[in-house]
Amino acid sequence: MKILIIGGTGDTGQWFTKFYKKHGWDVTVWGANARHDVAESLGVPFADDLDNEIALSDVVMISVPIDLTEQVIADIAPKMKAGSLLMDITSIKTIPVNAMLQYAPSGVEVLGTHPMFGPTIPDLQGQIVILVPVDGRSEHWLPVIRSLYEDRGAHIEVTSALEHDRMMAVVQGLTYFAYISIGCAMAELDFDVTRSRRFMSPVYEIMVDFVGRMLAQNPYLYAMIQMNPEVEVVHEAYMKVCREMSDQVKNGDVQDFVDAMKHAAVHFGDTQAALGRSDKLINTKISEFQELIHSIGSERGLRHQYSGVIHVGIVKKVTPLSVVIECSGSEIELKIENIRLLHMDELVEWKKQNLKHNSRDVSAIIPHGASPDIIRDLVSQLNGMVSVEIINIYDGLNSDSISVAFRVTILGDLDAGDILRAVNDLLTGIGCTLR
């Protein structure tokens, strides 16, 4: 099937371009910035003749900023062919779904969609995708799109545009509003966020990181999320509660504050489960710190979350705020908040990609009927192996055995002689004779 992604050169559009292409769709992209280089890097064509591409496409996906979505739909929808599907992926649904119904010809199906994830996730496994079908206008394509996403591990929620927007007014509107307002209040107070980390609790650390996460992203996106028509009533309730609780504190009304919190807890429901989930999150951060402590004197890899640079070396010192690692004879101090400790298999993979490795050839006589491929696979499981290849097989010795030559590639920072001895011990241990 052929899909045209309007806005396919943006971050989210690129994610869906890769997704649909990976799963066998014929993908074309278009973007107002005319980024042919992005299309080329994705391995898909750019729609230079947009009108022609619209007319040929089975599906047109709209992946543009919220404030542009309605106008883009008005421009695109009338040009689509009968039997095709028009879908959007914005975080509000009433406005785009109504626009699709208004401008798409009667023979064109429409489907509102909202992927509840950003373009940094690797795949759909475990992600939520909300689908908003329209009675009489989604019958053919709803099961196609639903199956495509579900078969790749997504959880699908089907709802109406109005329910979606009311849910998102809290799930996104209230949540982002609260975090962003905390960041703005810190700025208003001229509060030293960096210094505050020296006094932080685990809950504060997690909260301030989420605030920073919001502030680090596109402010226009978050402004547009607040434009959800259902957000106004949510903001009013939030501001009312904030004023009431602030007055309770100002007036010293301890019991009123306690009663308000108890009432909220009853309405919230299973707070114990929430406590357990948040403990899990806190303990994850604590466990990484403990692993850093236990890694002092050992080789580890640290990935800087912002630059993406991976530092590999000996961990020399760990404090609640920083870690010192010795790389190539120089000590580097990194902020704990900015790094992630690589798992050991990630460290090995980094070494495979970045070090200069050693290759050695090993020849062995194996019993006739034994599988050289299985023996190669056994050798490749030894610690320190980058790869193992069969470079020659000679079966002219006698009827009872064959000679096999293996080329083993060994991690560049290991003693090739030690690894080679381990290879020889394995081969002789399974009945092979070294040549």
C-alpha cells in the first residue's frame, strides 16, 4: 500500500516514515521545508508534485503542528481518491476529525489517531495508540491500521474525539501545565536549580528532571497542547484548588489542608499501588548509583545523555553529584544527573564498534559428520569474541574427519594469547585435534 506523510521530514513524521517503510509500505514524504536531503537519508522519495502524489496514495497521514493541521487538511483532503484514508496524528482530536469530515469527499475514509509517545522510542512495543474512528467513514481502514499497530506490540484504545480531548486535557494539558508552571515559578523566584540538587530528595530529583524535560522541548508544541478546547475548565479547577490550598497554608488551617488531601486520596483510588510504582522508579535511580559505587576501580562505560558521547575507562570516584572516570590516562568528572551507566553487554558492543581488534586463524581436525557451523557458534560464545568465521573446509583427509580453518576476531583491549588458548581448550575439549 502507498502512504504519503505530510510533514514526513519532521521528527515525528520521520519516525512514522521509518515504521511504515520497515513494514512493507510504499512511503513518500512531503514537508513545507522541502528537505529533500531528509527524504534521501530515509530512503524514500520526496513529493515534488504534491497534488499528483495525493491522488495516487492509498493513505495520507497529516503530521504537522496542531495549529496548522486544520488548514493542511482543508488543502489536502479534497484532492484524495475514493477508497483512500485520511488520518492525522495530533494530540487533540475534535478539531482535526471535524475538519477531515468537512473537507474529505464522501468516498474517502477518515481516522483520527494519537500515538502516545515521542519520536525517540525505538519501536511500538508496549506503546499506547489512540484511534478515533467515525461511524460510516472508517469501516475499511480501521481494522487495517489497528492490526498494523497491534501486531507490532502497541496497545490500542478506541474512543470518540470528545472523550479523547477531555482525557488529554488532564493527561497532557494539566500535567504539562503543572510542570511548566513549576519551571516558570523557579525562574520567577530566581531559584538556583543547579545548587538545589545538593539538597535534593529522590522525589525532588525525579520531579525537577521532568520539569527540565518539558522545558528542553519545543515550546510551541506544548503551547498548542494547551489549546485543547477542553483544557480551560481543567485550568480553572487547578487554579481554584491552588488558591484554596495556598489560603489554607497562609491562614494556618492545618485541618482544612489535611481534609483536602484526604479527600483527594479517596478520589484518587489505589494510592498504595501508586506508592509502589513510584518506589520502583526511585529505587531504579538508587540502584544505578549503588552500581556506580561498586564499580570504583573497575572499567565501565558512561553515556552522556545530552552529547551522546560514551566515556569508557576506570571509575575512580563517585559522589552523590558526580563521578570521576579515568580515560586514556586523563581523569574526567561528569555530573551524575547527566550520565547513564552502560550495561556490560552495551559496553562490549561499544568496544566491538570502536576498538581496533586482533584476528587469529585456528585450524582443527573435526570428526566427520560434526557440524563446522555449530562449532563456530560455540567458539563465538567465548568471552572477548567479536566474530568467528569459517575461512576454509578441507574434507580430503580421510573418511573419518575434515579440516576446518576458523578466523577468530578478538576484542582489541584483551590479551589475544589468553583468548586463543581458551579457543584451543574449547576445541580440544569437544574432541577436535588442533593443526
